[in-house]
Amino acid sequence: MKWLVAAVALLSFSTAAEQIELEPYEAEYQVTRGGSEYGEGYRKLEVSPEGEWQLRGKTDISWFILSDTRETRSVFTYNEDKQRFIPIEFLYMRSGTGSDKSFHASFDAQQKQVKNVDSGRLLEIGWNNGLYDEASVIEKLRLDVAAGSEDLTYSIIDEKGREDTYRFAIVGNEQLKTPYGSFKTVKVERVRDNNRRQTYFWLAPELNYLLVQMQQFKEGDEQAKMTLRSLTQ
């Protein structure tokens, strides 16, 4: 009987498929680990008069004597008819404890080529349909979840310039409390080939399916949780 009650609750909580528009925003997040303060982060999406979108992201965390700062910048245009991003540039930078790392890529959609800007070399990338980076793919994910898409699989370029495939699956609906407020959310899991890492995303339909929380585990231990603190739209 308990499973039946849970199923009915889940069905009543689900949302209808809708096509949302890509709109500028600036979101700030608090980062915690095991309930303790761990750092902060933000995501900022803006668009130029020419229709060029730019997504900036940053996390800045510290844990005892360890520190880690990561920044990303994604530049793309958006084909609304095909619901597809056309990548232009991706920049990743990491600094803190250990070795600093960076990667900078430029994209040629007509030639379906990706170039490492620092080395000037073309990357061996199988560009078939859409191509995203590990930051912009979350923006595409929220558009597709809102539209009720059953295919949440994306070809991406990671922070090392390697081709990868990100697959996601909807876990269910969940009422989530954040420092910014309480929201009904759609919980999404990144599907990996092994279960050493688990990453979950909570998207709020009330906020245009914005990312309101992300949580990552490694071998069952929480690595970090990023929760929405403030939002400007």
C-alpha cells in the first residue's frame, strides 16, 4: 500500500511538458559539505544584441588547508527551431591546491571542427549532431526536461579537451528547501558507466527550470552540495 500512496503523490506532483525560453539570469549558490560551509559559486547567463549567449560559472571552495577555484566560460548561439546550441568557445580554468589547469577551445560549426586555442591544434572530435561543453550542457538539459524530452543524451567536450557522452535520467519530483526559498523540483541524475560517482541536479519549474541544487557523491560519501542562495532574472 505504501508504494501506491507514493506513486499517487508522485503523479500529482509531476509537471506538464512545456517549451521554455532561454533567458538571462545570475544565480549565486552556497556550497556545503556534510552540512558544513564549504564555499560559494555562481552561474551567469547573458546575451548580446547580436544573439550571442555567454555562460559564466565559478566555484570557490576551501576545506581545512585545501582550496579549489574553478571557472568556466561558454559562448554559443541558440537555434530555437531545432532547440540546439551552436558552440563558439569554451574556457576552463582551475587553481588552488595542487597543479593549476586550464583548457581553451574554439568551435567551427560549419566545418565541425574544434581547436585547442593554446596549442593551435585541431582535436579529434566526432561532431555528429549537437556538441556542448560540461557547463552549457546543463542549460540544454533544463530546456529538454521542461519540454518532456525522453532523450537526455549529449555529446560534450570536457575540461581536458576530450570527447565524452553525458547521459541523464529523471529520478522524480521533490519538494526542496533552499536559502532562496522552497520549490517543487524535478530531480535528475547523471547516468555513469560505473557507480563510483553519483551526481544529482534539481531543476525548479517555477524558476524556468533553473538549477537550484547540485549534489555529488564519491563511493557513497558526499563531496559537495551547491544550493541556490540568490537569483536575478
